[in-house]
Amino acid sequence: MDWNSEHYRRIITDQRRWLYHRDWFENAIREIIGLGKGNPMRGLDAGCGAGYLAFELAKLDSRIEILGTDTSDDLLGSAAVECERQELQKRVSFEKCSCYEMPYRDGEFDFAGAHTLMLHLTDPVRALKEMSRVVKPGGTVFACEPDNFASFPSGFDCASEPDGTDYDWAARKFEYAQKLYRGKIAAGEGDSAVARRMPLLFRDAGLEVFFFRKSDRFLYLLPPYDTEEKLALAENLRVTLSEENCRRFFPTLRSEFKAGGGTDAEFDSFWNERIERQNKALIALEEEKLTWAYNHTVAICAGRAS
Ligand SMILES: C[S@@+](CC[C@H](N)C(=O)[O-])C[C@H]1O[C@@H](n2cnc3c(N)ncnc32)[C@H](O)[C@@H]1O
């Protein structure tokens, strides 16, 4: 996975603005880290990318200090710039290291969290063990991860199906996702459905699971596009549905699909239909007629370290 591309920087910065109901995310995190008990807290954001979770955590309370860590120089650079822009540099800092091996003492942090990291790892249990090591006994480890396999059939294309829900197409998407995500695992690119396995993984890492919740979020676009959130979503669709954008991923997706047991012909047939549907959706989007809904499934799991 090329984490340094402009495409990923966009996904992990712009998209984060409308992914969740803010109250759902904030309330969950407050409960998980035990905010409100009065003490200053030091937390870790593993695989921080451009710093989304680090900033969210720091903004919860002025007594929170966060260290964000990642392996990508480019994303750490973006995080540092954004940190200054948000004037958080006194409480948020960034360092380069792998989540599998962090140069921090045992029990150095009150909590350690990750946001859309586990699904990209070949060995999430190893990462969770390392996160547990650096938190105090009784401290919290948490991860917020999408379940892309659950979301996929309602994903990336047009939901404005004038004749009603197209179940045949939804089933084809599942079949495509089955091969693609199996192939991702075979290619060592992680498990796109890791979210649903988190309690097991946390338990295997020696954590005592006390929290596992799913988001309440359906992203939707309904004309007129007259709110900040709808405009951001429309702009995101304009990019993600464009054929030019999809072409960039064609070779990787095709080889992962084949690694998951699919054939060239199956891939091409699915791909062509996808592009045709997306092109129709794009026309509707430009005419401000597209209605679109995406069942974005995200789960947060948390456990206590011993
Ligand atoms: C989908 S991005 C999420 C970034 C950020 N947490 C967010 O939610 O915006 C996944 C991140 O994991 C990082 N990553 C991948 N493997 C890693 C590893 N072994 N150790 C630390 N970071 C890693 C990538 O560089 C990338 O920034």
C-alpha cells in the first residue's frame, strides 16, 4: 500500500470530517479513556497518518497530551503541518516508528488508540500487544476500524436506483469483495473485515474487552446539496467515482482479486459494469439529482491492559 500518495492523504484528512456523527465518536472515546476523572493524561495514537485521531483526542480536553506514531514520513510531515495550523504543538507531537516495535518504556502511556490501522496489518494481535505494553496496568487500548466487507455492497456507486434496490448488483458486489478481500489477505495487505473480529484479537493480545460498539452512521446525499456535509460528500464522490481515479487502482485491485481466486474475465466484467454505473451516477451528481446512501460500518473496540 502506498501511504504517501495524494489520494490517501485526501482520504485520511478530508473524509474524516464527515465519517461519523461527532457525538457518537466523542462519547465513545470519552467513555473508553475514562475522561472526566480529573487527571492529566498521556496517550498514544498508533499509525496516526496525518494525525486525525491525535487531534481529536487532544481536542477532547486540554489536559491530554498525545504522541502520534507512524511509518510514513510524508504523512508525519502532513501531521506536523496540521498540528501547527491547529495550534496544538504544545500537547501533540509525532515520531516515526512501527506499531510492532515502539521505542517506549512499559507503562509510559495512560491509553493507546488506533484509527483505521488494524485492517491494514498482517499481524494486528502483535500490534495490540505492543500497544498494551506501553500503557499502564489498567490503562486502555482501543481501535476504531471500518468493516469494509459489510459496507461494500452499499458502497462506491449509485444508490439512486430508480426501480428500487438492485439486489443482483448488490450480490455481485459481495462476490467481487469476497475475492478482493481474500486476495488482500493473501497479499499481506491486512483483513478488510477485521472490525468484526476485534474482540477476539483484543482477547488474544491479553486485553480484557469492555467496549465494542458499531457506528450509527449512514452517509447520505439527498438533493439539494445545501449543507456543508452534503457538499463535502458530493466533492468526495466526484473524485472517488471518476474513472480516472478508479483506473489508478485497476492493476492492484485486479492482482488482489486474482490472488483471491477470481479470473481476469470476472474482474473485467465487474469492473466495466462498475464504471458504467459510476458514470451515470456522476452525471446525476453534476445535475444535482443524485441520491446516495452508504452504510458506513465502523466499530470501536476497547480493552484494559493488565
Ligand atoms: C488508513 S491510514 C490511517 C491513518 C490515521 N490513523 C487516520 O485514521 O487518519 C493507515 C496508517 O497506518 C500506517 N501504518 C501502516 N503500517 C504501519 C505500521 N506497521 N506501523 C505504524 N504505522 C503503520 C500507514 O502509514 C498509514 O498512515
